[in-house]
Amino acid sequence: MNKRNTIWHFSILAVLSATLAFTTSAVAQDSDADAVAPEPTLTAVSQRLATQDEIIAELQTKLQQLEDASATRDEKTEALEEQNKSIRAELDVAKQERDDLQFQVVSNMEKNAERLSLSGFMDFNFMQTIPQTDDSVVYAGTPLRHNSFLINNINLYFTSNVSGMLSTLVEVRFTFSPLGNNLSLPAVVYTNGQEPARIGEYSRVSTRVTEPLGRTLDLGGIYIERAHFDITPRDWFQIRLGRYLTPYGIWNEDHAPTVTLTGVMPWLQVLQYVPTAQTGVMIYGQIYPSDSIVLQYAVTLSNGRNPTESFYDMDDNKAIGTRAKLTFSKNDFELALGGYGYFGKYTDWTQEIKVYMTQQYGLDPNYDPPLRTRDVITEEYNELIGAADLEVKYKGIRLAGEFVWRKIDYKTPPESPFLQPLFLSNDPNVTTYEGDTIARSGYGLLSYTLPLKLESTTITPFVGIDMFAPDDATDYDTWITAQLGVNVKPGAYVTLKGTGYVLRPKSDFYGGLFSGYALQMAVSF
Amino acid sequence: MKHNVFFSLPGALLVASLIVLYSQSVVLCESPDQLVVIVNRNFKVDSLSVAEVRRIFKKEITVYKGVAVRPIHAPSGSPLRNQFLSQVMGMSSTAEEKYWEEAKVKKGVSPPIQLSNTVRAVFAAPGAISYCYRKEFNPTVAKIILSL
């Protein structure tokens, strides 16, 4: 007998006992009443007994009915429990099938994503540079004379994991360039304030074309930021083949406006004292000496720097570079210290065909072969570069800085830039050539992410200083920029920046201080 | 006669305290809601540190002892995922989202896949590494390499 039956029986017995007790009590009460009444007769007692028998029979019937009902319930309960077990088993099977299907779906999605994944980012800017004087020479060659809306980056990433150890990455930048780029600027030279002499003509790139149906379009350009394979046999030994971002500093690899702190690019990036990207081979990796330390290294071998390096090399010398970076992190504190060294040769040349002819305009048989080519080197130099970067983070505070030193030794120097002889008080009509130089540039940014209790929004004010000096022989071209701004991220994929800055050229030739602002919205997708 | 510390009153208290602490630690270690990091049974690794697991789930480590590792997350926003983020990754879900946004832009790396039944996923995927509650762990389909 199960527990439920026992409870039922006890209940029934309790009811029965209560009824009997009540009846007995009633009988007792009757007896008490009868105590003063005349003694009952045998007939009356017999009647009472008969009544009691009826009551008992009735209760027994009820008991039997209840027991029958209980048995029915037990059967139903057992059936329900069986059904319950069956449903549970079906549920387990269904859950398992669901998990299998989910795994298949996600795996297929992942496989598709591994085959080709598309993502990217884009920015939208409103900016202007404002010199102290309206006719500042700094306006020469810059499109930011007037406040302007500007889309600077439309970058798409194509990534693929061909296998667990082989992946590819292509980052393509769509740009409206070269539309509007200045090709040449004339100079109107006043000698002793009189008789202006005009040298050169103004020209600007136009990409405007008219379609056969008559609509006019301004064509843009496509720039391949990087395109490489990555082979990963071990984390400490990986191989990258193709065009890759030079592994130096902080900004160069961050580079996306959704990640970088300020809307104003550092000078060392603008001037590309270190090549932004190289085409060749990179061996890299990382090791973990302890839980809090990461050591990263990279060795680069590439075409180096020359006018066509992204496509092909113009000499047999390959540029070599080495990168080392140490990262220490513990709790809220993180320190990263890196360095990059580079040595390469820049070569630019033109070609000409040499033809050996006779006086009768035939090929001269005295020269074998009579048709030859000759390379005419127009510019050649060796460059040695050292770069260092430092990043310190503690809670919301971040200090980041980079410094680049670049030494150029010319073998075949090019002509000096157009206005440089004037700065050097030389005659502009006399051709001068570039000399060996040491250039320097560095920046530092200090920021603090406010400890606001916002869901996913971060607000980070920052200050920064930036400088460059392109030539240690002449100090007239040293520039220092100070900036102040705020970086707001309402979510992981959106960044809003506002930056104000002041530039101070060392030379008065440029007309004093400059100020400017840059407002930027960047979205990744 | 030399006084035996284990038969003195302080000694007895010390032993009793140790027993209590040990029993409590056993209870804590074996708690059904304890998080365990699990791998596919074919993965030739017996244990990993918290830092190593963190690096795998950040995809800083992509190959471990010659095997391409495949981290699998519990669904975003689930209590299991949040507990893992807190105990192993040391970041909030918002910070994690920002981390992957930056990783995507810098390195073209995508976040790990996410599945509701992480144990089964680990069973099905070679090189897979994930996590679950101890009560959900099934030793026939995966093995534990870290208990938190």
C-alpha cells in the first residue's frame, strides 16, 4: 500500500471514529437525559441498535466508495506519472536534438564566417584649420581652409579562416582621393617688394568624368591598407605574408577612428617617418613568461620604402625591421613598452633605352647587343629608424606616447622642396639638393575615462602634445601641437570625438599660431 | 614528558578548526554551481591556468601545444557567461563588447561562437574549450581542466 492510500485510510478511520465518538456522546447525552427519564424499554434499545447498524452500514458504504475512488485516483496518478516520465524523456530527446541543431547551425555560421567575414568602419568629420593670418602659407596644399564636412575613412575588412592555422585579412579603404589634391602651386616671388616673378602654375587633380548618359561623376580611389596571409603553427612563431601594417607604436595598429582616442592624427603618422605598411614577410609571435607578462616580437623583411614598394621593389636591397614589446598587467594596472628598429634603402630611378646606331641609321654591329636599357637613379638613400612607445593604464587613466627618430643618408639626393631655398636665404633660381637629415617626432596623450554609472557609455576627456622636427640641420620647421578634447562612446560600435588644437611653428615664416577643431563620428559595422 | 600539542585543548581546537575548514573547502570545491572550464576529451591538455584560459578566450592564444583551440562561449547575457566574465576574464559584458570591437579593427579577429549547451558543443568540436556549472558536467563527453 502506498503512502497516499494510507493517508486515505487514516482519514476515513478518523471520520468514522469521529462519527462514532459523536454518536457515543449523543448516546451518553441521551443516557444522561434518560437518567431522569423512565428506563428505556427493550424495544427502544433495539430500535437504537438498528439505527446504529444503519449508520455503520452507511459509513461502510461511504468508506468503500472512498476506497474505490482512491484506487481510481491511484491508477490515474500512476498513469499520469508514466505520462510524465514519457514526456520528460521526449523533452530530453528534443533538447538534445535542439542542441545538436543549434550546434550545427552555429558551426555552419562559423564555417561560413570562416570562409568569408565582412566588417568595417566609417567616419564623418567636420573640421577646419584657422591660422592667425588669412593668407598664411600653411593654407598652401591643405584643403581645410574652410570649415568642411569630410568622409575620411570607409574601410572594409575581408577576413577568412581557411583552416585552424591559416587565415587571411584584407583591409581596403575607399576614398574620394585623389579628387582635389593639389598637384603644383605657383610661387609669385617679389624681389625687394617689386616686379613679381611667377614660377610654376597651379594645378589640382580632377577626377570628374561624364558618363555616356550624361551624368557627371567624381571618381574616387581604392587604397589597399593591408592584405596578408597568416600561418600560425605556434603562438610564439607565426608567419605573415603580404602587405601588413608595420608593427610599431600604438596608433599605427589601432588606426581606426572607432579605436583611436583623438580625431587629430599624430604628426609621425601624417609624415610617415616609419612606413605605415610594408610588403614582404613578417615573422612574429608572443610568449608568456608569467601570468602577468607578455613578450611580443616581430621581424620584418620587406621591399622597404620606394615609390612602388606596395607593388614591387626598385632595388635588390630588402628592408629589415625588428619589434619587441613587453606588457605587464596586474589587476587594474597595465604597462606596455615597445620598440621598433628599421633599416632600409630607398631607390627611385627612371629608365631609358640605349640604341647604338651607325651613320646609316642601322643598328651598330660593333655593339652587342645594340639595344640596351639603362637605369638612371634619381634618388637614393639609406634610412635608419628607431621608434619607441609607452602605454600605461590604471583604472580609467591612460597615458600613451610614441617617439620616432629617423636618419637619412643620401647617396643620390633629390632637389630641395620648392620653397626651401628661400628659407635658407638662397637664390630660388639655383637648384639645391637635400642634405642628410635626422628627423624626430613624438606625441603624448593623457586621458581619463570618467567613472560614470552609465550602462555602456564612456566619456573620456583627454589632453595631448605632439611635435615634429623634420631636419636637425635647420630648426625653422619644428612644429608643436597642443590639443584638448573629449571622446564619447555611447556603445562599442560608435565613437564621437571633439578636439580643439593649437599649432605653433617655430619659424615666423608661417605667420604665427594656428588653431583648429575636428569633430568626428565614427561607426564600425 | 614532552607536551603533545594534539592532546592539549588548543591542539584539539586547532585540529577541529582544520577539519571544519577542510570540510568547508571540499564543499566549496564541489559546489554544483561552481564554474569549471572544460575541453574536448581529445585535447591533450590536463590543466590550464586562469591567465591561459583568459588568453584563449581573448584569442591571444590561438594554438596550444600544436592544436588550434576553439573557444566557445555561453550565450551573451546568460548567468553562466556573466559568471565566467567576472571570474576568468575580469571584465564586464560591456567591456567585453568593446574589447572585441577593438580586436576586430586591429587584427580582424572575431569573438568566439556562443552556444547554450556548452558541454555538448565541447564534445562535438575538436580543440574546443568552454565552461559550465559542475552540476552540468558530464565526464563522458568532456574533461575539466580548471575548476574555479
